[in-house]
Amino acid sequence: MSETLAFADIEAAAARLAGQVLDTPCVESLTLSQIVGARIFLKFENLQFTASFKERGALNKLATLVESGQPIRGVIAASAGNHAQGVAHHARRLGLRAVIVMPQHTPTVKVERTRGFGAEVVLHGDGFDAARERALALAAEQGLTFVHPFDDAAVIAGQGTIGIEMLRAQPEIDTLVVAIGGGGLISGIATAVRHLKPSVQIIGVQTVRFPSMVNAVKGAHHPQGTSTIADGIAVGQPGRITSGIVQRLVDDLVLVDEGDIEQAIVMLLEIEKTLVEGAGAAGLAALLKEPARYAGRNVGLVLSGGNIDPMLLAAIIERGMVRAGRLARIRVGARDTPGVLARITAIVAEAGANIDEVHHQRAFSTLSAQNVEVELVLQTRNREHVGAVVAALKAQGFEAGVY
């Protein structure tokens, strides 16, 4: 494993990647800029063929192996999904056998896409660290070359090409906010940007549930969780090479929680009409959490990937609607008489809300036996609209409230 990295390595990677991966758009989001109070520039790495920046580092590593002229029996990688797809896709393009070890609970969409790229998939362990150990064992048994997802200079150099592209497209950028898992992305970008424009402030973002780089670099002792919607940055142990680069070149590290990330995913979907996974939304989550910190600055964000499980996405969208007051659950108490349900639904309709679900409770109600409890799930415009619906019900003599 190579351990040194210079800007020249990133320039060489850019030459190898030219025409093989997308130079993705890096454009300003006017709406997000207005919301945050800063100019926000988005780098759409979710538009790569594998829907992630990871194929940059994977291709650069595989290309350097081929250029070396040494015999290659195949390559093996451990990944939660995006690195796996990058290795699998470009290994097939280069005619190399690829074996990918993935944690057992990797989202199905990532497993199936990796197989679709022609890789042999092995499911093992509960997280990246266990998958990596299995991959190293298989590499030794079968004579395969291990392609580390982040702690390898060739991989980091490939990711660093993003920094060159962002400053070329938007030279006014003065702040970069980048998600961190193992640290390959931010290490590559920081190495490139510190050479091209040393004044840029670089901030790394981790999820509260996986603060491994924060702990390693800041000497903190934040507890580690077991799962996160940002599974692409759910790394229990950061890289040795990347930790050193982050320590030297990154200005600060911050943490965001699950709710911050969920909100960012929904906003990017609604405002930018672009789909990102949890890790890809971490940068925006940091801005939404502390907008005053970035006020007036020109901030670059990397939308690092768009591979998200559809069921998880559906849950995030629904939860986002609840937070915004666009989906509400109310409880209405009334005398159990013929036509009472029709009266309730008519009042709700007149107030402009749409009924999603109705639950008519008798046996499980705490009200008297002569009364009925009706639970309604409503589509509404906002929190004020929810309040107006409840007020309309109360005005007609019903007991009503949000719960």
C-alpha cells in the first residue's frame, strides 16, 4: 500500500481519469444559498455512472496496478457499497476479476448493483471492519490484490481530482464542507486545494453515531453507535494515512445527527430535484445545523453519492413531511352517533386538508362507552394549517388535538 501523496499524484490521477469518469457539474444553488445565507455550490458526484465519487479512487488504483506491468490475479475490496461498485465497474472495464466483501446488512440496492457490475459478492460481518478482515484473508488465500477504500495514496489521489474540478469550475469558493468516513475523500480534496488555493477553509463532517475521525484527530471520546442512515461514512476506524492528512490540512471537524441528515436529503430532493444518500447529504446537514458559521461565505459541498435504499428513502420523506407539518396525526373525540364520522371528515375537507388514514376506535379508547375516538392522518400545508384544522373541529364541538 502506497503511503505518500503529493499534488503531482492528483494531477496524474486526473490525466488517467479524463474521459473515463464524469467531470460532474459544480453549480450554485440559489435557493439553498438564500436559506443558509451563503453562496452554496454543489458538486454532483451522484451523477457518476456508479452514482458515487468512489469510482474515481477505484479507477486510479486499478489503472496504476495495470500500468505497473505486474501480473494481477484479481482484485478484492471491502465496502458498504459505493467503493464496491467503483471497483467492480472499472475492474470489468479493465478485464480484471473482482471480489467484493460487503457487510451482511448492506442495503439490497447496493448489493445487487455490485453484482450487476460483474463482481463476486461475499456478505460477511456486521460492519466495514469485519468485512475488511474477511477480504484480507481471502486476498491472502487466493492471491488477490486488496484495494483499500480510503487508506491508499492512489485511491486518495483519485478522490482528490474533485478538488481540482471544483476550483476550476468555481474559483471563488472559499470554504469546503466534506463528509468523512475513513477520510479518503477529504484527504484527496484537501491535498489538491491546499496546493491550488491555500486560503480555503476545509471542514470535515461526521455523523454523531460514527465519530471515529473526530476522536482520532481531536482526541475526543465520543461513543460510537451501531447504525446510521449515512452508511457510506459508517467507519469505525479511520485510515492511518488519512488521519495524518486530516490532522495537517483540515481546519475543523464537526458532527451532525440523524435528523440533520434526513432534513438535508429531503431538501436536496425537493429543491434541487436530486437524490443523495445519507453520506452525500452530510455537508448540507452541517450548514443547516450551524448556518451562522457559514454566513456570507462561498461554500462548496460534494454530493458524494446517490445510492440509497428505496424503503429508507420513503421513510425519510415521510418523516420529513411530519417535521414540516405537511403530514399530521390528530385525535378527535365525539359522541358515537350515526353520521358523526361523516361530519368530522366534512369539517376536515372544508378546512382544506386531505385524509390519508382513518382509525375508528371504540374498544381501545379511554373515553366513555358512549363516545368514539377517531384518529386521522392528514396531508396538510404546514404546521399553521394543522392548527387551523384542529380549531375548526373544536369550533364544531369536537374534542381534537395533535399527537
